[in-house]
Amino acid sequence: MGQIQSIGFIGVGIMGKSMVRNLMKAGFELHIYARTKAKVEDVIQEGAVFHESIADCVEGRDAVITIVGFPQDVEEVYFDAGNILDHARKGAYLIDMTTTSPEIAQKIYQTGKEKNFHVLDAPVTGGDTGAKAGTLSILVGGDEEDFHACMPLFQAMGTNINYQGRAGSGQHCKLANQIMIAGALSGVCEALAYAKEKGLDLDTVLRSVSSGAAGSKQLDSLGPKILKEDYAPGFFMKHFIKDMRLALIEANMSGLDLGVLSQVLANCEELEAEGMGNLGTQALMQYYAMVQEISPDEEEYTDHAL
């Protein structure tokens, strides 16, 4: 297949919108689909061509990129009526950049190969900041020759682009990334909860530890937001919960006991039950505020021998 020029893009959300902009800056022709046209008027004004259906968006394109919310959304856009696999041009590159299950990635790959498509799973990490700056890390699974063919496209969106292995491997790497974030983010929140309880100045604490061994991207990017009680989403809590559930399922299938992941997932699920799923992941700090509100003398002890 020749050089990739036109791209169908499905999932123009917080991350997707910046990715579309960077692809257009790199000279690609962008065709987009979104359920609500009003939410993408800005990128339409900047040159993206809007389509009313997925079928119209992907027809005749050299490549199709999807970055939607949940695994069921991935299943829908690839397999339901009016789907990508039935309407994309044969021989096109189909690249799912959603964080989804490795099993779904393998299903799309197998079905796509049967229909003469080049299929890659290429989830990303770097958040909305990385998407805007074009500095995303892109984790790619599929056939290695397809990875190399799509490199110009990936380079328009990211700077740390790595081939992980066969189909589904990109998703496995992304889940490993989310497991690391779960531990790092919960560590930041617990440390700040401790420092606050001990009467320390939290700005001074952040300044003091950020350049030492405790420093992390989670601390740098979300620590200041936590101190300002800024819980606007760069990455939705509900999507982080989805990712952690996927990772826990995969871990359980392999007989791995990931205690930290399990605890952070439970904490985030509690926040989601309190209506915080649409906040950013830094809202995990709210869990510690909720716990603090329950003092020991308010607890009920059923064991009266204590």
C-alpha cells in the first residue's frame, strides 16, 4: 500500500481532539466522526471534514484511527451495524488507540486480517498534556511491518513510539502502565494526606520532594492540582477505573495477586459511587478526605469484648 494521506478519525474527545490537530499540522487529511457535531465545531473550523456516520467517515481512507471510551465502544465501532470493518477500504490501516482488552485487540486483528486490513492496537499514555504537545508515548501491537508503515502517522502524535509485539501486546503494555500509575498516584495522595494531617505546608512539601527519589510524573502533573483542589479531568476517573479493571482481569487470568492495584481500584470505585467518575484521576485525593471524616469514635464495634 502507498503512503498514508487521508485518515478517518473516530473519538474526538479530550485526547482525540489534540491528536486530530497534530495530524492536520503534519499534513494529513482528516475526516472525523463524533456523536455530537457541536462538540467538534472547533476542529471542523480548523480543517477537519465532519461526517454524519462512521461508514462515511472511513470509506476510502488510507487509515482509520479510533480512540473511544470503553471496550463496548470499541466493539460497537468495529463490529456493529455501519461498522469500520464493513465500510473501510480494503488494505487500509486500522489503528485502535483506545485502552481496551487485549482480547478485543486480537479479535479485531484476526477479523481484519481475514478482510485484508492492516490492524494495529496502539494505546497511548501522556494524558491531555502529551496529546496537546504531540509528545505521547505510543505502545503498538500487531505486525511489525505495519508498525513501520504507520510511523509517520505516529510521529505526528508522539515522541516515544515503540513496537511491543504481536496483536494485543500494545494493550498489555498500556495495562502495565496503568498499574504503575495506580501505585504512584495513590502514593502521592497518601503522602499529602499524611503531610496535611501533621500540619505541614503542602506547597513546601511538594517543592521539597519532587526532585528527590520520591519524584514522579504523577507528582509533577497532579500534585499542584490536588493542592488547588482542581479536579477537572485531564484523564477521567471513570476511564482509569475501566483500565484498572481490565488489568485486574488480566492479572487474575495469569494467577497474579496485585494487591496495590486491587486497593486503588476499590478506592476509585467508591469515589465513582459518590458521583466523581467524571472528575480527573487526581480526585483520588477525595478518598482520603472521605476516610478522614469518619473518626474512630464514630465506628460501631460489634465485638463488645473489645
